[in-house]
Amino acid sequence: MIAYLEGRVIKKESDRIVLLAGFVGYEVLLPKVVMDELSPRMDDESISLFIYHYQTERNPKPTLIGFNLEVERDFFQHFISVEAIGPMKAIHALSISVREIARAIENKDIKLLSKLKGIGNRTAQKIVATLHGKMQKYALIHQDSLEQTIQSSRQESMDEIKIQVMNVLVNQLGHRTSEAEELIDKALKRSQSIESAEALFEEIYRGEMNEHE
């Protein structure tokens, strides 16, 4: 079961991407609200997604559905528990934020819910009947939580890369800790697009070669 992926987007369509993670390309479907949030960063940065892995006897082909936040994926699992809403319909319905949909459910706002793609008045009533009283947590999602999570994830990833490279430079290649820190800092200043330990090693090597030419 795939629950999380992190990598680089190598193909983008209107409702899906191909994410290169660990030398494997994964096709991931994205709700419109997730696609809109990620699109500005897809060409320049590595992205991370929490994955809902959908596979049944009737639908044996694995389907991966991506979300920016784990709490968004949790909401999705509640949403598809409503009668007549399967994963594919739910993907199309999530055209506005989880926060807005959750608040509409708690406020019994049938009018707003019925405007979601593929959700008419009758299905909106089923959504409220099934989920009302269970959405408070999702209605409290902070508007800035996505950006905060993205920044935190990027910082954690870079910290892990730096630690990995530092260990190799000091423990395997014989550099002093201060030398290793200087090599890493210079490499990161020269290149803002480093997303892996391998890329950081390559930039360190290029810098050393240029200094000795």
C-alpha cells in the first residue's frame, strides 16, 4: 500500500501527474484544489503527496490519489463513505478547499454542496445526513497550513540531505567537520535546485574542480 510519495513531476495533465520517485514514475490523480495549489511549483521543485491507494476486485488496477496534507486525505476517506460517492466522483467534487466543504457540511449548506461538480441536491443532502457532526476538525484547517507544511517538509528534506552528505564527507572521505560544512554551504549557495544527496555531491565536486583549474 502506497501512502506517501515525494519526487519530481515529469508529466502533467489536467487531472493527473506522473511523479518520479526513486527512479519509478507513478501516475497520481489530483483533485482540482490540489492541482491548483501545486501547479506553480511543479516545474521547479520536488513535491510531496499523501496518497490514497484505491484498488478493489471490481477495479483491480491500482489508482493513486494525491493530497497536499494528511488531513485532506483523511477527509477524502470520510467523503467517499457517503452513499453514491466513490473515489472518482469525489476527486471531481473537490474543486474547493476541504475547509470550505467541511464548513458547508457542518452548516448544512445544501446549496453550496450541490454546486460541487457531480454533486446534485439529493447527493448533497446525503452528504449532510452522513457527515454532519463529524467535520469540525476539517473545518478548522488553518488557511496557511498548506504553505507551512510545504516549507517544513522542504526544510526537513534538505536537513536530511545535508546530514547524509556530511557523514560521507567526514566518515568515509576523511574531511574535517568544518571543511565538510564549508563544502556543503558553498555548493548550496551556487545551486538553488539541489534536491538529493547525489545532486549535492555533484555540485561539491564541480566546485572543487573549478577551484583547482
